[in-house]
Amino acid sequence: PSSLPSGVVGNAYSQTISAAGGSGSYTFSVSAGTLPAGLALNASSGVLSGTPSGAAASSFTVTATDSNGATGARAYSVTINAAISVNPASLPGGTVGSAYSQTVSATGGSGGFSYSISAGALPAGLTLNASSGVISGTPTTAAASSFTVRATDGTGAFGTRAYTVTIAAAPIVVNPTSLSAATVGTAYSQT
């Protein structure tokens, strides 16, 4: 194609470079510059693939050679962005019946992020906002819940983090808040 998309460190990358014109089949090669670290070009299929290992911008030229030795070339620049990290490292617990709100966020990658639960389940009563990353609601069940939040950037690259959130039972409340006064020699009863 005329350009190649960016990638993310640690996320598999695969793009196909093709050629038209000439005669017969083609072989592809990098004739100038250097591919991003971790990527390789398949000489027969033109597939540029691998798992990027370093964040950097790389410029290189791919040359296609046909069966007669005729060539065509195109220069590319591919940016490999830092790995996507989901934060914070942990989430606090909550209490049944008490409103809960925590925000997960992401860094690295390219473009805005969308958030989803890729494994496990949120505590009963809580939901994850796909665009803001806010986990909120009112817990309904006392339990420990394990789940994984996945952040996906605009190119489809993603990062994940596993969490465990413990929801405690509602505290025991003793009522009433006060007891009435008593009188010497008079029967007294309060519940």
C-alpha cells in the first residue's frame, strides 16, 4: 500500500506489501533503511510481520523484483508506540449497598482507548464504561471477584491488567441510636 500503520510494542504486527505490473512473480526485499525491531519481511509473500520489541520510528524502502529482474520500490515509515499499560495496579474493595466508583486508564499505544472485560466478571452491581474506563455502581453481593480489564487503542492494539476486588458485607448497625432514660423503681424495657 501507499503507507503502513503504526504498531505497538509487544502486540503482533502483520501487513502485506504487494506489487503490480511487471511480469511473473515478485520477490520483496528491504533495499534501504531498517525494519522496526522484531519485524521481518517475507521475500516471497511480501508479508511484514512479527512482534515489535522497541518503541521507535523506522524508515525503510521495500523493493519488488519481478521474474525479469525489473524493479519497483516504495519508501515507508512505521512508528512503533510504547506498550499499552492499564492502570492503576490495583483497585480498592467496596461494601454491599455503598456506591462504588474507580477509574482505569491506559497509556502507550496510539489514539484513544476503549475498555472491556476480557476475562472474569465484575462484582455484581458494577459496570465498566467502555469509553471512560469508569467502574461504578452499587455492589449487591459480598464476594471477591477477579477480572481482567482490556484497553484497546485506535489501531486495535491492546494491553490488559488483572484485578481482584473484594466486596464486603454491609456493616452491622445496632439500633436505636440512643435509649430513653429510666426511673428508679419503675419497670424498664427497650429493644
